[in-house]
Amino acid sequence: MKKIILFCFGMWILSGCQTQPVQKSGTFQKAKWETVAQINEIKRNKSHRVSIDILAVKNEKMRMEVTATLGYQVASVLINRDGFKAAIYPQKKFYQGSLGDRSFAEVLRVPVSPRALFSIAFDEMITGPGWSCEKDMDASPKKCFHSNAQIEVEWQKKTDGTKLVKIISPKVEMNWFFKNPNPTFEEKPELFSLNVPQGYQIISPGNHSL
């Protein structure tokens, strides 16, 4: 089964290599990615495979649309300088918090902070207290490690513009496959707006315990 999954991921990556010219890391300030993530929750012994469409302006704002294998919408996530918002559709809950709020990792099952997501997408060093990074030969990040939280992020980039990012933590392991980025998407205000759906419970750091 593991070989079949890896083969499918490989075919998925190859299918996107011919649609966009290769973009060198650090040459664009905004981009759109189609990605697939395999998330393994270690303690709960559960695995999830989701598609994540990403729109981002470097270090300013990011929109993620998360879809499950069968095509149903799992979550919409908005990150900007004010913090993050996340609508979790199966639970009918709307989370909001600051960029440093640890509840983000618990809610999204992504074991890094919202700030680190910009670094992962745009191939930059993860900065902040506790983080240290190793550079690749082209000065781009190869691996970053958070000593206190025991989180490791490793980039495995391909010459065709695709990449695999491996995120390892005590609770979650994540294999995140990125297709070649598209830096030419039209930046519309509505793409970076996320309102509370009607009837959803609003949860903020003040009433969300980890």
C-alpha cells in the first residue's frame, strides 16, 4: 500500500511539471501552489491525505483551501499580519488567533506556526526563537530544526520546480508535495477575506485549551 501511495504521489508531481515554467526560489513575491499532503498523527495512529491549494503574498498574507481525498471541503484558512482564521467545515467551527498561537497546530494538524508556512512555501529560512537552519549549496534552506519543540523541516527540491517538504514532530509527521508555483495569479481582495459562516461556533485562544 505504501508503494502505491508513493507511486500516485510521483505521478501527481509529474503531471504538473509541464504546465508552468520553472520558477527559481526567491525570484517572486507572490505565488499560487497546488499541493498534496500526507499527514500521519503518530499518537492517534491516524493518517490523512488532503489537497491544499495555496495563494500567498510573501510574509503578508496566505489563503489555503483544504480538500479531502473524496473531494469534500475540509477547511479554509487565512493568515495575515493580524493573525489567522480557520473555518473547519466538518465541525462547523471557526477558529481565530495570533500568529504565535499554538492552537493553530492543534486545529490544522500542521506542526508549525503560521509564520513558518511562509518560509516553507517560499523556500526561506525559518526564523524566530528556537529555530536553526542549514543552507543548501545555492544558499536556500535545506533543513530547519526547532530544538525545544523537536520539530524538523526538510526541503527536497527538484530541478523541475516541484518539491517535497518533510515536517517531523513528536505528534505529527507530514509529507507535503508542492507542484511548480504559479506567480502570475491575479491578486483580488476577496481571495484574502474569510468570514464566519452562519451558525458556526467561534473559538479564540481565550476559550480554546491545548
